[in-house]
Amino acid sequence: MSATVRQPPRTLPDSIGLDAFLDRAGADPLPLAGRYQLVAAARVLLEELYVHLPLKRAMHAIDPVQRLRLLERRLRTLSEPQFHAELAGVFRELRDLHTVYQLPDPYRGHVATLGFLVERYVDPDGTPHHIVSKVDPSLVHAGFDVGAELEAWNGVPIERAIERNAAAQAGSNPDARLARGLEALTLRPLRTGPPPDEHWVLLSYRTPAGRRRETRLPWRVRAAEWRAGRAQDPVPTLATSLGIDTGREATRQIKRALFAPVQARRPSPRALRSVVDHRTLRIRGRSYGYLRIFSFNVAGARLFAEQVARIVASAPPGGLIVDIRGNPGGHVPAAECVLQLLSERPVAPVSFSLSTTRAALALARANPGFRAWTGSIRAAVETGEVHSQGFPLTDPDAITAGLPRYSGPKVLITDALSYSAADIFAAGFQDNRLGPVLGTARRTGAGGANVWTHELLRVWLPDLLGELPRGAGFRVALRRATRARGNVDVPLEDLGVQADELHQLTERDVTGRNQDLLAAAAALLGA
């Protein structure tokens, strides 16, 4: 291998260096009183409102509440970065990407990126390869371009580097952690996790022409979305029907800004063209519709359903391939309404239940929208149930009334990054027998809840939850999702949706627009 370390000719546009960003973040440290506020708020959320706490304690052998008590005793001895890392670590060990600590300003809305993406495929003999699949033009140099194969990362063999990254991720199952470890090589949301330890990375790679080379790339920081002149999280804070991984939605926006076609970069993050792609495919002499849903982070269920209905109405009758790979979730009613557009009979939506704590009862009594859950929470004093009775969030059949339905055969493509509302969509697709589920991983990301922010909970529980310092925040899984029909009461959290058929990505999938994956989907439609 050449000893020469090459560097890109230009830096990533619209970004600043990680070192400069961290200098700015450390210029005004959080007061000690603010640290105590954050730890106290975290304890209330986890003890009183976090719906998965019994499951997580049993499944992962953890005690996050005790860990918070210990953290509170050590607050004076920690530096600013150590405090944020410790508090984020308490939430990360839950392996629940709904339930997170969100760092204060200036971390809001920012993502650290290296400016390129890596995808993995496996040879028929099981040999893995890690290919640069997208790269910003400013970084192309010395054979480092789309098609370059990574061999080592900071001197660590690439497969081992991904394993180490995966171990630090909060994915609910091994497939999810591996997928997130791969993505975190080059994209890390700063609002929900610590920044990279290294300010640059040394890459050993093989060019498409077969030459071995090295290059050094710096971490850069970009904003996921700008509103009112400042960086913002791309997910609403006061929405009541969300199921979403906010960190992955932020990284999705960075990928859209860097790598999407120009026409797809211009709309707002929640516009149809930024969350949906569709076309007609010609595979083995037959025509199929293809609907890619990148996110369910949309403004409303009915409007989104109307737009998707126009797409599926024009799809060929021979079959529709629905692809939700990488979808971090979003608006739960919007996801379930799309399911209804794919079914000629009413779909059974998932059910949601609350914890049976005093705080959950207070919320149910205060918020008229929670009235259905009040009785079973109150009865838990006698029944001993840890979860309330389950009820749907919406009626998808009513919301989609009058819209056309697609009656042809369907197949759904998922992966280990399909999360939250995308988990719910996959569960509904399978439970309502709309067609087979073809996975590039054995299970989806396994996020099974409706998530609320600390800011939203304060509206209804002002005596229990106070204001947080410096724009810091929390998101918490408030209502757990359980499946329908043949899987009644089976939780989605930590389990996800198991694919009916498994397809391992091939070289043609990574370098040739998913040719083999789409052919496998078409074969299922034909069957």
C-alpha cells in the first residue's frame, strides 16, 4: 500500500469543522444547576412515564433509574462533554431510539458527516464488501469515488471497525445495531449522541481500478434544517401521533441535501417529493409499480393519503413493490392510512397502551384525547397490570374514505433501519395479509411506540415537569404498540417484524440500483 496519505482538494460545502463546532459548543458551559435539572427530569420520565421500562429491565438486565441516581452524585466531578456523554449513555443502554436525551444548543439540528456513504454487500461465498456508494463531488480524489472499496478505518480492518461501531449503537436487535454501525461510520446526529472522538479519519481503500491507497478525511458538521435563521430538529416537538427516530430523520436530511437529485433537494423536509419516490419498473417483460417511502415525517394523514392514492391509482395492475428501507418513521396515522390504500377491506391498526403509573393516570385525566385509557389505568391498582388496555390512535378506513385502493398483488421491502412508524407499517402489512415481506435483514428496527417530547408532556403535566435549560430536551416512548389480527398483543419493541423472505444485498444491488433485490421482489409478486 502506498505510504502517501492523500487529502481531498476541497472541503465539504455548507459545513464547519468538527473542532471549530466543539470549540463553539464549549464556550458557554451548562451551569451545575442545569445538570441537576436534566437528571431530575430524566428520572421522572423513566420512572413515571416510560412505557417500556419493565421490558427493558428484563430483556437487557439494566437499571437506568439507579444509574441516574449515581450520576447525580457525581455531577460536580464531570466535565461538560463527560456529563452529556454519561446522560446520553443512560438512555442509549435502553436500546430504544424513541427514548433519548437531546443535547442543548448548539447541538440542536446538527449532524457530523464525512461527506460519503458506505454500503455493504456479500458475495455468494459469504465474503463481505464495503463500497463507497455516494460521495460529495468536493471529496472525489485519487480514485476515492463511488465504487471504491474500504479495507481499513483508522488502521482497523473495516469489518471490525463496523462491529465496534455497532456495539455503541442503541439498536434493538443485532441486525439493527449492525446497520446503524455501518451508517454511523460517516453520519452521526449530534443532538442525540456524543460527537466523534476523532476529528478526522484515515481510510485505506482499493480504487475501482484495483489500486490500494490511503486518504484522510475530516469530520464536518452540517445543519439538518434551517428555520427562522437557526438550525432546527427536522421533527415537530408538539405532535401527539409520532413514532420516529429523530436522529435518523436528521441524518436522512443530510443525505438528501448531499446526495439526492437536485429536484428532490428543493422541497421542504416534509413535502411529498422529499419523502416519496415512484416509477414503473420493467422486469422480465412485465411492468410493476415501485413506491419508495423514505419517511412518514409528513404534515398530516389525509393530505399524505390523497397524494399517495394518486400514485398507486396509476400503478400497473400486475403488481406494486413498496420499499420502506431506511425509513425512520414519522406520523403514525399517515403510515396506517397508506396501508388502507393498499387494502380493499378495512385494515386492523396496531393498538397503543400506557404505563399504569400515577403520572400516566394524571396525564389521562388531564388530556381529553386519553379518556379511553383512564379506566384501565385506574383499575391497575387492583389488577396489577403494568400496561393499560390498548386502543388504536386512529381509524385509517375513515380517514381514507373516498380514496381509490390498489387491488393488485403487493410486496413490501424492509431492512434493519425501518423503524417506528415504518415498523408499524410493516406489521400492518403482514398482519393484514397484504402480501409477503421481503427483508434485506431478518427483522425491522423494532421501535414500537408513540413518542412524546418533554416539551409536549409539560403542557399537560406542568406540576410534574419543569422547563429544561438551554434548549435541552428528552423524547420518551409514552404509548407502546402491539400488533393486530394473528399477532394480537405481540409488542413491536425489541421484536420488530420478521421478514417472510430474506435477500442479502449483492454487488449489483449496491452498484446497479438494486437490480437483484427488485428482481427478487418481482418474483414474489409472480408467485
